[in-house]
Amino acid sequence: MFGLGAPELLLILVIALVVFGPGKLPTIGHALGKSLHEFKDAVNADEAQKTVEETAQTTEALPRQNAQASDKV
């Protein structure tokens, strides 16, 4: 990912513990997790919307392609 191993993550956790204190750390973790979850849902919803739009375009194009094919025959 970012080249972070266990020692680096442990150091970051210790620094966060010193800066924010043990009382605020669970709250910050919860907020961070919730934010990441909402971001992931938004990205997935955007990808799903693209798929729906592509399917609609394909579905609209099928009758035209069938009409062109029957005209050629």
C-alpha cells in the first residue's frame, strides 16, 4: 500500500495516542471508519449508475441494430 509495516503503524498509533489521548481515540476511529464506509458506498453507487446507463444505452441501440439488419436482408 504505502510501504507501511507493523513498526511504522505502531509508531503512528502511539503518536495518535499521545496527541489525542485515550478517551478520544475510539471516537476518532469510529468517525474514520464511518467516513471510509460512506466513501466506499458512494464509489460503488457511482459505478452501479454507470452500469445502469451503459445497459440502457445498449438496450436502446438493439432495436436500431435489428432494424438495420433486417433492412440489409
